[in-house]
Amino acid sequence: MLTIQCVFFFRGKFHDNFKGFTDIRLVHSRTRMKKILDGMRKTMNAVKPPRITALRDLHDAEDHGPFSILIGTILSARTKDESTTRIVKDLFKVYKNARQLSKAKLRDVEKIIKSIGFYHVKAERIIEVAKIIDSKYKGKVPDDLEKLVALPGVGRKTANCVLVYAYEIPAIPVDIHVHRISNRLGLVKTKTPEETEFALMEKIPKKYWLDVNDTFVMYGQNICKPISPMCEVCKIRNGCKYYKTNSAS
């Protein structure tokens, strides 16, 4: 009987200690993430207030809702933000919704988006997606990850962008900027954007998920660039693994 009581006693102590350790880690994660996001914003505003991302621009416009976010994300691949914003707005001047785009002629769509990369493939893709949204979902873009990734040409990053920018559902879209910066900071140690997404979901408190993509992308475009990052002006460099490694060498 004594043995059983001891076991329960130690289990209780272990549980309490583990819970306390978990709480400490959670507080640390919240504090660090807030410092990172605040530091990025302060750095960008001090150097030069950045241009908002294409998806944030489309979100703020709210002209055509989730469908424009979905189409904009598909078109944004390997395309500069300013080009994406302009092309999407031009496209939706002609085709107001999924039904209209689903009935569009390929050559007409190509003419509108021909200034962006891979315009032929992208024109085919967005017409195909529009047909599915119109016929299967009655013109409404789903707000479910699994349904979104089932659409042709829509991967996890695009699906997560729709969740975040169209519906403000917490998710972490990971592009090359988010992947690069997360590894440089030492938040993760991953080889692919998908690995980074899952790792960040484990480490970043959910209350910050909506801010990660927008802030990290702007920071990657303006400060923490792929080549010659501007470490000298970065206000979070003291907590950055990349900076510590390179400044010591």
C-alpha cells in the first residue's frame, strides 16, 4: 500500500513539475515571438517603411473576397508583389467572380496576365480552379485546409494563405522568406518549407500565427535578404543564430 501511495505521490510531483516546465516554455515562446515581430517592425520602419505584401493589399481591398486571395496566391508564385497586385486587380475588372472566370477563354486570360512568369500555365490553372469553386462549392472558396489542397495546383502554402488572408483563420504559410528567416534565427532547423511549417506550429504560440507570414515576408524582402542581409540595422540580430555565427568568423 505504501509503495502504491509513493508511486502516486511521485507521479503527482512529476506531473506538477512537468506542467510548470511546459508553462515556462510557453511563456518564453510568447515573449521571444513578440520580441521578434516587434523588432522586425521597428527595424523596417527605421530603415524605410516597407510596401505591404500583395496578399495583405488584396485582403485590405476586400473587393472580391476569398476568391481574389486564392487566385492572387496562385498567380504570385515567382512573381513580384507589385506585379501580382496589379494583375489580380486587372483580372477582376473583367471577371468579377468564380463563375465568370470559369467561362473565360484561355487566350483572353493570358492577355491579362502575360506580364507574369509562367502565364500560360497559370491561366489554365486559375480557370480550372474557378470551375471547381463555381460547380462544387457554389462560388464560395472553402475555409478548410483539406478541401483547399485538393484544388489543382494548391499546396499547403497557398491553402494557408487563403486561411490567413481571406478568413483570418490561424495558420502559418511558409514561403522562401519565412523558411530562410526561421532557420537563420534558429527558430527551426529544417530543409524544406513544409518541415518549417510544422516545426513553427510546434514552437510559435497560436496567437501569433496570423502575423508570421506577413511580417516575415516583408522582412525577407527588405532586410533579411537571401544575399547580403542587412544585419547591421537589424534590431533582433543579438538573438539571431546566423548573425552570431557570421559575426564571429
